[in-house]
Amino acid sequence: MFGKKYMLLVVLVGLATQMMGQQISKEELIFLTPQWTGERFDDGRPKVSDALLERIKSVSVEEAWAVMKNEGYRYQIAEDWKMINPDSVLVGRAVTATFMPGRPDVWKAIDDRGKAEGKRGQNTWPVDILVKGDVYVADQFGADKDGPTIGDNVGNAIYAKTGNGIVYDGALRDVEGLMEIGGFTSYYTSYDASHHNPPGDLNTMLIGINQPTRIRTVTVMPGDVVLGKMGVVTFIPPHLAEKVATTSEVVRLRDMFGHLRIKEGVYTAGQIDTRWAEDIEKDFSKWLNEHIDDLPVSREQIQEILKKRTW
């Protein structure tokens, strides 16, 4: 009897592993993101709230960088991109995909498993799991000629599912068509009119979905908050997202107050551009209370800031 139960368990585990395809297991993803204590998707990916994502849209690259650097995360910014909608901000939760140069035996093993699960072209497998608020983040190893796995058809599918764009270390095709989508704010490495894996040239294969991946010099984890603006992409670990947003809001409010008081002649630039004296801090708290409904930070967040002040 024990033997039959054991064999059934082995079969069930095998089936579960097969159904994951190239996707990381829930247990492994939770193991690799231990500092995130909030809500998760069913597959274990950290789920930063929509409200927090909205706040992060106003965070500057410098503010995010400073918080992460102080926490020991020194390699979280990726530069040198071509862009679609360069004047827009890209914010969302990372869904990662990792491609590698094609190797027939490995590609066939992966593809056969996908076909057994009813899947078709590997380039669409990560797209299938996207939801609203996600950003598709793909390491396409910079593949250019015969490398693009995203054109306007896949791009439209990504946008329909997420309402967002992509961070794609590789070549896109159909860029003109992708630009017509409108809100498809995207960062990519290059353009090429070809497409991946033309007949007789196995150029790419999908190695991992929602596994740790590399974008430029950044290790990106599923569920990282993607912040793309000013031509660079910042990847914020989910457990630091609240601190990044709050720090940015405090800095924004202090800058507004300081600039205003300098213009009014109340304080000098020297007084503002250093550690504030207690009377300036008291004036700042009073100003926050008096203008709580007129500032570019929500009333709720300002009230939280004031709670933590000592005057």
C-alpha cells in the first residue's frame, strides 16, 4: 500500500513539474524572495499593490538609486536603450523570460514538452501568463540578426494583457507597428527586420520563465518593480518598493517647501541646503498640515509622514 501511494506521489510531482514547463516552481520563487512578506500571485511571484505602483511613477531615478544603494543594492539600473514612447513612464511588476542561443537537442526537449502541454511557439509562452500591471522583461542575449521574438502581433498581445510595454535586451521587429499601439512604452536593444528561428537557423530557445535573469548588469527577479524613465530602467526589489516611494515623497515635499521659502526670502539657500534647524522642521510640519489637500502627495501619505515626525 505504501508503495502505491509513493508511486502516485512521484507521478503527481512529475506532472506538476511538467506543467510548469520552463517556469520556476512556486517553492523556489518564494525561497529566492524571502524578504517579501506581502501578497503573492498563485505562482509565488511577489505582488506589489497597484496603489504602490502608482506612487512609484513619480519616483526619480536618483531617488530610487539612493535608497537601493543605501540598502546594499548597487547594481539595479540598466542603461543604453532604444525606446518606444520615450516621454512616458514605464512602471509595473516584472515577468521575466530568459532566452539562449539555439541548440537543437535542448530546444527539441523544451519544445516537445511545451507541445505536450498544448503550447505553440516558445516566444509566446511568457506572454501567456502576463496580467494587468506586469512588464515583460526578457533577456534575449542581445540577439540581432534572426533574433527578434517580438513584433507587432506579439506586442499587441503583451499590451492587451498588461496595459504596459517591455524591457527587452534584444532586437525588435515591426517597430513602426509597435509604435502605433500607443501606450506600449518600451525599452529595447536594437531593431532588425528578420524574425527568430528562420528555417534552417535555430537561433534562439526559451530557457526560463519567471526565473532570475540578467538585464545588462542587473540581476532581475520576478516581481521586481520596473521603473523606466529618462532613458534608463531601474529594477526595485519588491521589499524596498514602499521605502523607495515614501522616501521620494518626503524628498519631493521638502524640495517644494524649501524652494518656496527661499523665493519668499524666509530662509537662505545655505539654510535649506544643509541639515535643517529645528525651527525650519517645525515650519515644514506646519506647512504640510496647512496645505495637505493641495500637494502632489496624497493626504493619507502626508498624514503617515507627519505621524513619524517628532514636532
